[in-house]
Amino acid sequence: MSLFKLISFDEYVARHLKANKDVNERDFRKRLRETVAAKNSGCLCGCGNPIWAVGSAVAGHMCFSCITGESDPSGDFEIDETLERSRHEDKSGHER
Ligand SMILES: [Zn+2]
């Protein structure tokens, strides 16, 4: 299910700040932290898919498809802490 390129929280923040000079680091960290937590607690997009933490930090709580209009997330980043593992944990009881 996860075709995203996984990246650590800090690494993504560094990349994002490099590409977006006008972004306030503390503010962005706070928002990304919040969307990562929201995703991990099972927050869904209006369409029923899990939200995309990276995009949601900028665009609001939505999934990749609703934010970008594309269905294929390969090549885009997602924070490695947000692996879509909650469903696996339910079944197997161990983290990937
Ligand atoms: Zn959606």
C-alpha cells in the first residue's frame, strides 16, 4: 500500500525548509508533528483514505490523491513514522 519514499521527520523538515525559504521551521515542525500524530491515530481523508502527513502539514488533513489529484504516490515522500501499520498490528501483533 505504501509506495511513498519514506523519510525521517527531521530529514523531511530540513528538505522542506530548504525548498521553501519562507517557511517558519518551528511552525512547520509543529504542523507536521500534528499531522503525523493524526495519521497514526487513524485520521482519514474525507474520501476515506488515510491522510498524507507530509501534504497535510501544508494543505490540511487530506490524502495524497485529494491533495495532488494523482493516484500514484511513488516518488513522493512520507514520514517514516507514519507507516500504514495500524491494520497490520491488529492482525499480527507486531510492528513491521
Ligand atoms: Zn482523499
